[in-house]
Amino acid sequence: MAVSRSVLITGGNRGIGLAVARAMAAAGDRVAITHRSDAPPPGLFGVRCDVTDAGQVDRAFTEVEAEHGPVEVLVANAGIAADRLVAVMSEAEFATVLDTNLTGAFRVARRAVPPMVENRGGRIILVSSVSGMLGATGQANYSASKAGLIGFGRSLARELAPRNITVNVVTPGLIDTDMSAAIPEARRAAMVRAIPLGRTGTVEEVARAVLFVAGPDAGCLTGAVIPIDGGLGMGH
């Protein structure tokens, strides 16, 4: 029988984060999610947290620790996009996306690490994007933040390996979410044509990959970048 673990998923109230939360809860883990505004979905323990605020990150972890015990699996998924061409992108638009997507992951990982070190084990999974490897027109801020997660994750993997803590990065491609549904149809069709498998991915497929990386069969996997993108980013 699988051991129930304390799991925290940032940005877990919709899309990929929610699919991961539901998959891990179904596997028997004690799952908590962070959310900024909407109430958490039924059946999941939610804590309000803006990952751009270190104080809120600390309070969120404290609440989860009181409810479920020290976090044993962290999935850093919280992220935003603010697409605009660089020529007209403001410094604030660039900085805000990096602060949420990249520095936010740093904040939650930094808070998660000491208890994991004390408990001599843990799993950290960072949710990046194929855009971090390929780049994307109008997404210099988003792509930079997602590329940064790969360097951050691999550095953290080296630091934490002696403590039996694994750190891996998943890089979804075009996934069926509310965010991707807002892409104009012509542009979406062109994006799908560029995918070798010729289709979008599902949040459930991403969740299953995260479930494996966080599970017992991935104990020797660390510093890996795992694409779930239909082959779009192969070779990068």
C-alpha cells in the first residue's frame, strides 16, 4: 500500500495544477493547493498564497504543516503570462512575470527545503514549458522565466542530491487549458501543425508525468527535464 505523503501544489486551483492535485489525491496523498482568489475545489485543502510575497509563502507552508505535516512533495506550478512584443513590453510586465514564475518557484522551494533536509528526503517538481527551450513570439518574459526554471532546477538538484531530495522539471507544450483556449483559432491551428504528434496534450497527461516523477519508481531521477509536448521541443 502506498504511503500517504504531504503534498503542496502551487497554483493548484485550475488547469495543470488542479489535474496534478486530483491525481495525487487519488493516489492517496494528503494534498494541499495554493490559490490567490477563487475558493479551492471541493475535496482539496487550500491555502491562500501569492508566491510573489515571501511572507505569504511562509504562512501557507505553516498552514499546510499544521494540517498535513511537513511538505514531502512540492510541485511549483504557479505562473502567469503577460504576452507582448518586446518593443512595446514595459519593464513591469517583464519583471512581474519573472517574479511570479521564476522567483516564486525559488521562494517556495527555499521554504520547502529545510524540513526536507531534516527528514532526509523529498521531491521537488518545477513546471516549466516548451517555450523555455524554443522561445515564443510575444512571450520573451514568459519564455525567460520558464528557461530560468530549468537552470534553477538543475542547480538545486545538484545541491540537494546528497540529502536524498530529487529536483526535476516538466516542460508541457500546448496543453488543453483555459489559457490555451483563448488563443485565436488560426494561431492555434498553426501551433498544432508544428507538433509532430499533431495534437495538443491534456492536463491529465501532464499530471501522470508528475505523478511518476514524484513516485517511488523515480528515486534515481534528478536534474531531468521531461517534455510533455508531442515532440515539439525534441532536440532542445
